[in-house]
Amino acid sequence: MSDLIYRVEKDQDLIVLTLMLDNVLMDENEELQETFAVFIDEGAKKIVLDFSETSFISSIVLASMVFMLKRAKEAGGNLVLSGVKDKVAEVLKITNLDKIFEIFEDNKQAIDYLKQS
């Protein structure tokens, strides 16, 4: 796993994946998707994508997010977003992904939501 583009916190079936992105290259994106697939295969059902350390997301990351949400739901789980800042929020709004993803101010709110669902 790369410490350069994300950090992982795991607690049973709950994963918090903190993205630390400025510009994601194709290889890094593939690594992110592969890591996510492993988490799902290992039984992760509740996933938080934490954007608190991310200032910008590209179309590559948007595509990965949709892939991750689809995989999580197919496995009977859920994926939510937290810590979304201005530019990231703007991209999500422009692409209407803000209507597809549950978005929370911080990890605590996201985790509380996932634990109740």
C-alpha cells in the first residue's frame, strides 16, 4: 500500500480510507482500486472515503469512486464521503455525484451513520 496517496484505518468491517491527493496518475489509481477490492473481498461493509486531506480530484478519481460505491453495494455494504472541501465539493456538484454519495462533514458523522445503517 502506498502512504503517498492514501492512509487506511480499519476496525472490523469498517474502513476509513483517507485520500491524500493532489494529482493522481493512472498507476496510483489502479493501486487504489485494487486495494479497495481487497478490502471488499476481506469483508469490509462500511467504508468512509475521507477527503479532508485532498484539495482536488480528477476524473480518474471520480470514476474510481463510482466503481468503489458499486462494488460496496454489490457486496451488501455502503460507501460514504467525509471531509469534502470546496474544490472537491464543487466537482461533485458539477458532476451530480453529490446526489449519489452520502456526504458528511467529518469522519465521526460518517462512521456514526454507517454504524446505524
